[in-house]
Amino acid sequence: MLYTLSLFALEPARWTDRFEWRKLTDLELCALGVFWKKAGEDFGVVYSSLPSGMDGWENGKEWLMELDDWSRSYEEAYMVPADANKILADVNIERVLWNVPSGLKGLFKLFVTALLEERLRCAMKLPDPPWVIHTILSITITIRKAALHRLYLPRNKIKNLPLPSAPNGKVHLLSYRKDPWYVKPTRKNRWGLKALLIRLKGGKIPGDDGSTYAPEGFVSKEIGPDVAKDSDQAMDKLIEKLAGSSKGSECPFFLA
């Protein structure tokens, strides 16, 4: 469970360092650490494997840095090539590239593979792209960073933020890549330009196949296999347990 937690806590900073125009500040790293450390505690994750697991940490960033060192050591020991990894990688890359023309999928797969860290790529048994792919990708990322830093105005709104939009409090997603899970079947979503292009590609649009893609929206405890949707009582008990494990008057960032 500790490694799973580390992915949520560390990957945002790692990807920001690699692909964005600036790195996260110490304050932002501290906030990440405080939030995910508290989340792990609520879910019963044990931190005894970390160097300061017995004595504790002075702040969220210190916890995050120790978790980073531990997770990389864990990956060196256990992130090894396996056929199951290859199957998972191929399925997910296909989903990412599903709307790319068939003749270009091979090329785009090389760019997707080039985005992966070497250890992860090897564990998924994906070939190392040619140097020209790495070079083009590096130049593109550098240009993007410079453009965002020097040419773009600050964002004035958060895009694609799902908010409750139904009387029953359920949430609708505002966009999708392949399958239209939890997207409201509005006229625009069914007959807009994007929907028409998806129809031409043979994909699904919001409202297709009845309730298969839950066009009515979702609440968090309903996400998952259909067999889990009838376990509301167990989920309510878990939520109550997690809520009771924290002092209601304290913010997770208190004194971070």
C-alpha cells in the first residue's frame, strides 16, 4: 500500500519537473506531503519502512523526500519485466491512441513510449524508441515550456472540473477520451463537432447503449464494478470510520 500511495504523492511533482515550465515550490511540495501523508494514515498505511518512520517528520516535504527515496529503491527491486505488464501497457496505449489514424498509430506509440521513464518502459517490455523520437520530443517539450513561461497569460479558470449537476447530487464529467463514462448526453455532447467525429470513427458518444456508461452521473462511492454498487452500507461504514479517525476541527494542512 505504501508504494501505491507513493504514486499519488510523487508523480504530480515528477511530471511537473519534467514537462512544465517550472518546478513545484517547497511550499507546494510540503502541501503535497501533508495531504498524502494524512490520506495514507486514514487508510491505515504504515510508514515504518521510511527512515524517520519511528521518530516522525518536521514537515510534509521531509516526508515526501523520504518517500521518494524509498519508492525508487522499491522500484529497483520489484519493477521488473513481465508479460502481464506488457499486456497492460498495450491495452492502455491503445486506449490513448484510439482516435489516431491507423497509419500513424505506430509513430505515435513511439512518442508515448518515449515519455516513460526507462525503468518503467523496460518493465512493460516496450522497445526503446529511436534517438530521433527522443530528440523531437525533447525539442517539443522545451518549446512548450518556453511558450507557457513567456507567451501565455495566467489561467483565469479551472478547465474540465466536474461539479454536481443533477438534483440528486451526482457528478457529470465534462470530457472523455474513448468511452463516455459519466458524461451527460446533451445536444452538444451528442451532435457537436467532436461527437460527429467520434461517430465517424465508430466510437461511443454520451447516451449510447442506454445506461452502460452511466449518463446519469456518479457519486464517489458508486464508482467501480456493478457488484460493488450494492455495498452502500459497507462503504458508508468505511467513510464513517475514516471521518472518525480525524479531528474534525483540524485541516490536513494545519501547521504544515
